[in-house]
Amino acid sequence: DSGVTQTPKHLITATGQRVTLRCSPRSGDLSVYWYQQSLDQGLQFLIQYYNGEERAKGNILERFSAQQFPDLHSELNLSSLELGDSALYFCASTSGGALSGELFFGEGSRLTVL
Amino acid sequence: AQKITQTQPGMFVQEKEAVTLDCTYDTSDPSYGLFWYKQPSSGEMIFLIYQGSYDQQNATEGRYSLNFQKARKSANLVISASQLGDSAMYFCAMSPSGNSGNTPLVFGKGTRLSVIA
């Protein structure tokens, strides 16, 4: 158990819809990262938050948005969903501690768009 | 830009044998960190091992070791005494600024390892 909690674990929805994925980082971790893993692909970095503020942006579509709340949990909002958005979405957190840079991953939210 | 290349889409290894998974990287940063993660069929990402660019010795963690060759920009993962439970996808990743702890990891496309009894 990494200590990172993601909900929901599975989500099936239709094209054009909007969903929200939630992430609770490990206790004390200030950094939250979102990654997307499409079928048989590596992990694509979407966005990073640090203590409530956006820190880095990767290949995140304009239809996607995220935020980190004062209690440090984060949400990834995906709107106007397309078939190609079907993927495993990971949240990861880090404190920048002993193995600085090591990310602790949640179990992922598997999104299926029909 | 940083890039991780894993040239082996799939590998097979006999149980109890050793196997090497290849990883090469490209970066202009003088300081960086290299990571290996395991993703079993259940989907979670499990951290295996870390190597800092300035570390003098190759990292080891139990049956995992990292063969770090800085001049060749390679960071191969060696798994000794393979077990059936080692069957999984393995991802090499890099942190562009090493020990900052606040930069996203760049991942390769992964290698699928199958351990045969």
C-alpha cells in the first residue's frame, strides 16, 4: 500500500460526458502528479501541483483540468470525453524525501469511454 | 528535452535465471535521477530502485540491481534469480533535475517481462 488513494477505481461513461477523478496523497506529501497511461503505452505526464499551486504542465488537453485543495487532495476533471480518453489515470505524490523524486503511485482510475 | 528509450517491448526469461532490461536516456541536465518501476497485471506502479547521476556505486535492492553506465547514458535493470511473480511491465524513468523531488518523472514505454517455469 503506497498510501496514495484514488477514486473511483473504475469508471465507464459515454462520449461527451464529464468525469472527476479524485486523489488523496500520502500523509505529508505536498506534491501531486497526474499521469495518463493509454493501452500498451508508457505514462504520460499531465500536470503537477505543489501545495495547492500548479507547478508543471505536461501533455494535458484543454478539455482536462485539475486542482489541489487546501487539504492537499487533488481532482482531475475530464470533460467532453472522447473514445481516445479511455486510459488508466494515475495520481502520484512525493515529499522530496530520502529518495527525492521517487513517486508513490495510487492504484489508478481506469476510465472507459464508450 | 529528456527522453527514455526502452528498446525491448517484450522479454522472456526462465525461472531462476537472471535477466537484463535495457534503458537508455537522453538529457542535458548535469544532475538527474533514474528509476525503475514494476507494473503487474493488476495495474499498480511499484517502485523498485533508484540511481542518482552522481552516485559512485550502482544501486542494488535485493534481487534488483541497476547497471549504470553514465558515459553510455544507460541504466539497465538486472533481476537476478527470476521468479514467476516478476512477470510484469517494467518502466524506466528519469527525474530531470535529480534530487529536487519536485519535478515530474519522464517514463519510457516499458518492457513486458514474462518468466517461464
